[in-house]
Amino acid sequence: MSVRDYVASSRDRYLEWYTEACSIPSLAGNPEGLASMAAWLEGKFEMVGASVERLSYESAPDALLALIGPPGGEVLVYDHYDVQPVDPLDLWLSDPFSPEIRDDVFYARGAADNKGDLVARLAGLDTYLKLWGEIPVGIKLLVEGEEETGSKSFPSLVSRYGDKLQAEGCIWEGAGLDHAGAPEFVFGAKGLAYVELNCRGLNDDQHSSVAVYTPSPVWRLLDALQSLRGADGRVLIVGFYDDVRKPTRADIKMLKNLPFDEAGEKKRLGIDEFIGGDSGLDFLMRTYFEPTCNIAGLSSGFTVPGSSKTVLPKEAMAKVDMRLVPDQDPGDIVVKLRRHLDGHGFADVTTTTFSMEHPVRSPSNTRVTRAALNAAEAVFDKPPAKSPFMIATGPMYPIAHTLGIPTVSPGGVCRPSSNIHAPNENVRVNDFLKTIEYTVNWIDALAKTPA
Amino acid sequence: MSVRDYVASSRDRYLEWYTEACSIPSLAGNPEGLASMAAWLEGKFEMVGASVERLSYESAPDALLALIGPPGGEVLVYDHYDVQPVDPLDLWLSDPFSPEIRDDVFYARGAADNKGDLVARLAGLDTYLKLWGEIPVGIKLLVEGEEETGSKSFPSLVSRYGDKLQAEGCIWEGAGLDHAGAPEFVFGAKGLAYVELNCRGLNDDQHSSVAVYTPSPVWRLLDALQSLRGADGRVLIVGFYDDVRKPTRADIKMLKNLPFDEAGEKKRLGIDEFIGGDSGLDFLMRTYFEPTCNIAGLSSGFTVPGSSKTVLPKEAMAKVDMRLVPDQDPGDIVVKLRRHLDGHGFADVTTTTFSMEHPVRSPSNTRVTRAALNAAEAVFDKPPAKSPFMIATGPMYPIAHTLGIPTVSPGGVCRPSSNIHAPNENVRVNDFLKTIEYTVNWIDALAKTPA
């Protein structure tokens, strides 16, 4: 029986696993949900014959490390079992933790990020075992529970358990499929500095008549925010771009070969133009090699829709997320932000750091990446679409930098239309099944790829 | 028995009325609360022997018109029975609709704005009748239920019932007491244009990694807002100041005599400096004769305190309230705002108008105002503090302009510390009792003031 046929015949069973996993509200602030998800995973790992260990670090949710296959030259596989918050809940068409399949699309919080790849990998191991009885290469599956809140404990956890995590290469959380269905391969990720800015200027909210003589914390916060960014969108924090590494000739070549459906992406977003009117290589160069300064949230005063209240708010808040590119350092960027605010007369605007992730780059030509790329050809509709690193963030720095294990994120369940981090997160059932098949194939390819 | 003694001996009964009035949640969106408040007032008006009529206009809450005393040369008294919303509810120390007296201060939503003056006026009529048997001058009490949402129906209602509302002068909702306890007298009010700005740029909230190529509706809204205002706080809407009337010599003289406790106001607000570092006459000139462009609310994306979510919001909203001075026209200002946004490339930023009020000025030397001023001397701790008009807004334009009845807002229950429109709205019990006494006194003074 072919791998594809076996997966097709097991469709209902694997979708049941997927439904079980996505029914568990494993998100920050819900310790029972996180614990329940870890226990569910333990059960599944044991079912496929892995030996499982819990990696603890202080009050963080336990990470799980499952070992399967022969020792030596192992490949590490990274996923996470926590998910993003669900609000705004009213925009969901079905309950985020009651998975629902509509028109062959699976809807649930975590369906794409990242329980889809995680369950597909479990199902892939199960399929391999059912077809051939044993896993031919050493695999270490590492699943953490703190990714969506910035993997704060992950660097310490990796340092503490470094010996157990040693591997030849690391297959990271899936990079997904592009608009056309080509499996995406990336060799690293952008970094992140997530900072909340607060301006608290008054004892209390005030009747807005006094706005004529009372400095407004709202206008002040807006002035501070505007000081961060030029009219052309360029970040004005002093020294922000100092450590941005220029793309190499190999990078540019990779981008020239990278298919990207610009029209499809614009349609999905609902926009007429990308920033700067870019397209083609310019667009890709900006996309991969430019950092961002995004406002993820803004709040002050009276915000009830459809009604009015004349208030001078006592405070205002902005959440700013900056995606960083190699070799920007999130700690350094936060220091520069603080120095910028102080230097521009905004010492009273406070900054609170929430997440910091280093950007990461790994080589794209290792034995593990070659196997992962070769295995994709037979499974997906299109040849692999390689790019230097993902434009999102993953906590791969401790693996790639501290342990020195090159990482590759291969194709997986996620598409641009998957609404990750947003309402109605979804995965096509067919993409889930293909990712199971692909998992079987890369295990096989790795066993057959010479060093 | 003196008026003061009678009021003191009736303290509990009048506080019971006050408590009853402030227990009724008469706010927009709560038709039962508004109806219940109107019925409560009707009962009280009938109790003091007034004939009461309901003035209806379309779906607006009924206004009440109560007539008492002999016909001819009547004085119109304006109050409103609706109150502001209560959020943020978590900042209240006691339930906003369960009035509570703590340290001789009465706390409730509406205690100051404007049920305190309203109930004190009812109690004043009651006291007058108890002491002298009948009201010597014609009084028309007009109480509307739509003030806090901009008195949208009031102009039409005043036009429809203009004949019934004719009067020699109008005593408006109390202006309050200043920091030192001096009764404030104002002869008009600033106007208002309240506009919500929305920028909707994307189909859905997005993972913030795409912020590198996707125009942000949040930054765009901030750019639009910043275009409205210069670094010095001056409003940059083209033509915004065109109709601002310069203060007269009489205005400047009035301001020179106006006591204002700048240190007390700064302490109350929690600030070191007023806008521009102003003080003295400069401060008062700005306060009375400058319009504002205030941001009353701001909302976009992920705003949960203490947590982070990396999202590119699909939309952003700001509520902008502009206090207007004579002779700015709110309709004209909204047109200029729209034209400004279009002219600065922000045609996509939508504007929704919530409230529009014309600024108003009345003469300060009419028979009614002289009586109202004279009556204050004996009641309050300090001589009257006169200013040209209030820096807040009232819907007096239809009365003062359409019907041509000069308006004066006299001293009343409200102090700068009363937290109107804010949590923990409050009135000192003693100020409530004094305002009852003052009501008796101005009725008496009016009967004795020659034309």
C-alpha cells in the first residue's frame, strides 16, 4: 500500500486526533488547558512507541521531548502546543475550540499555528510504523508550550537540557504552502521586540472641556509614536538599522527564484498596493530584509462603538511590535528605543518589554535540509519555494545559535489564507493529509541521504 | 424661620429626593431608566403644585415643562435628567446608581451633572412654598432627557414648542463653584463637534509579519490625526480659526476679575504645567477663547493589558471632540475637517458625526442675571466669579438664539473635583443644601428686582 493510500484510508482517525488536539484550549492564562494538551501529547507519543520526557523550567509549561528511532545523528523536530488568544471572539464563525470542517476546511484556533503540523507529524510517525514497523532514523521531537507568549523560558530550557537536544539538524515548525500551493522552505526567522508604550499624564479621566489647558496623554503618545517613524515608513529610532545585514548574492538569487503570488496576496489582504508600490525583486528584498515597526494595539479613553463621550483620557497605550532581521539584537533595539524616546523629550512615556526574539539564519545546504527538500517534490503540487528565512518569528535562536544546530522550516499545513493569530484560523483537510505523507517521506529520504 | 434653617431641618428629606433621583439609571440606551426618571420628576413637579406637560419629539425621550407661579415675564429654568455612561466601571469606588455619602460627599453618576442642581431647584420651590405659601414669579422648568448625547432633538423641540417656552430670561443648568467655593456665573457656552474617524484598510486582522509589506490602517489613522494638529497644539484644519471672535475689552476686564486657583487645578489634574506653560490672563484668555481638538478615545487591534499579540489590525478608530468658541459653527467645522482630510490624501479615513452644538453668548446685564447675581452674595462663601461663557457645552443655542432668550448659568452644586463625566462623580452635601437656599433666594430676588 502506498503512503498516500494508507493516509487516505486513515483520514477519519487522523482527523479525530486533529479535532481532539484543537479542542483543548491550550493558551497562556489557561494552565489547565496547557496541562491537558501536554498530557494528550504524551499519550500520543507513547502510542507511537516514543520514550517521553518532560523538560521543566521554573513556572513555564513543561516542554515535552519524545525520542524514537535509533540513537546517533538524530534530527530534532520542533513544534509548540500552545496557541494564540482568540479575541475578537465575535468575528469567529464557529467556536475556536470546537473544531468544525466546512467545505473540506478545518477551522479552529491552533489549526494552522501549529497543531496542524504537530498532529501531522504524529500521524506521519504512526503511518511509517504501520507500513514498515520501525523508524529508521533517530528523531527527537521537542514540543514547548510557551511559544505564543514569546518562549520566555525556552533559551534557559535549551541551555539546561542541551545535552539531550543535540542533533545533526533541526526541522522546525512548518513554514507552510504559498498561494500556489508550493511548499515553502526557510532557514531561520526574523526576530521580535514587542514593547508596550504607556503615557500616563493625569490623575483621572477628565471632562474634555479642560483639554483647552490640560496636556493630553493621548496626543503625547501619538507624538512619541510619530517620532519613531518617517513619512515614508522608515523607522527613525536612532541606530535602528545599524546591524541590518545586507542580502548576499546567494540570497538575491534565492529570491529571484522564489515564486510569490502578489495579486493573490493583495486580494487576500484587501489592498491595492504593497508598501511603496513595490513588486518583484524589490518587493521580496523589502519583505525579507527590512525590519518593521508595527502598532499591534492602541487604546485610550472612550471607545464604545456608535456612541460618544466627551472625555480627556488620563492615559494612552500602544503595543508596538518590531520584526527584526539578521543581525539586529532585540535587547539592543529596546535600549535604542528607550534612548530615542528619552532623547526626543519623551522620558515620561514608559516602555514595557513583552517579547524578545533574536533573528536567526541557518545554512540551506545541509544533509537534513537536502533530505527535507527532496522529499517534498513527490508530495506537493509544486516544487519547493525556498527563501532565506521566515518573515515571522520563531524561538529558534537557542537551537541554531546556542546549540549550533542548523534549522530548516519545511512545507506544512499553513497557507496565506490560514488566518493565523486571527479569527477563523483554518487549514485545508487535504493540506493536513499531504503533510502527513510528507513527514513519512522526509523520514525515508533522510535514511537514504548520504552524509 | 430662616431659609437656611428650614433647609437644614429638611436635610434628610431633600437628600432622600437626591438619592431617589440618582438611583435611576437614566442614560442613553436605557429607555426604561429614562422613562422612570421622567415619571419621578413628574411626581415631584406635581407635589410642588406645578402643572406639567410632556414635550415630545419623534423618538427622543420626552422633555418635561413644569409651570408654576403667576403668568407673564416668566423665567425659564433649564436642566436635563439624563446622565453620562458609567464606564470605566471598575474605577468606581461605589456603584454609580447606588448613591453613597462618604465624609459628607454624595457619590453617584449624575450627582453633579446635573441631578444635583435639578433636585436642589425642586427642593428650593418646596422650601419657598413651605415658608411663604406661593411662588411670586412665573417659572417655567424645562427638563430634557437627551443632553448627554448631544441634545439632537432639542433644536426641533424648541422650535415646535417655542410659544410655550417664551420667557424674559433663562437660568441654565448650574455653572458650579470654583476651587475656592465662589459661585460661577457664565453667559453662554462653548460649542462642540464630536466626530469619529475610522480607517479600515484590510479584510481581516493579520499576523504582523506581513506589516513589512502591508500598509497599516493604524499608522494611517495616526498620520491623519497628526495632520490635524501642529507641534504647538494649534489646530491645522484649514479655516478652523476663521470665525473665532476676538475677546472684547469687557471680556478681558471680566477675566481680569475672575479668580482662578491655578495651583489647585494643577494639583487636581496631576500636572506641573498648563498647555504652553500659561498662567494668569494668558491662561484665562486661552481657556475661554481657544477652541480644542481633543482625542476622547482611541482603539485598534490587541489591547488586553499585560499581554502581547502580534497582529496587524485591520482597522483603527479615534473619537475626536472639538470644543468650539463663538462664532465657530459646528456644521462648518465638520465640513472643513472632511475637506482637510480629503485635501491631505486621507479620503479613505471616514468621518461620522455624533454631536454638534453651536457656541452661545448672552449679555451679562439683564434683569434676570442681576437678580441671580445679587441672590448669590448672601448664600455662598465668596462673591460671584463671572466669566464670559462656560468652557463646557450646553444645548442653549435654540433658547438663546432661536427664541432669543438670554441665558445665565449660575452657581450650583458642581466643583472642579466633582468628576463630571468620569468615575466617582460627586457633590458635597453642603453644596447641595446651599444650592437649595440659593434657589429660594433668586426667586425672591427676582420678585424684588425692577425691570
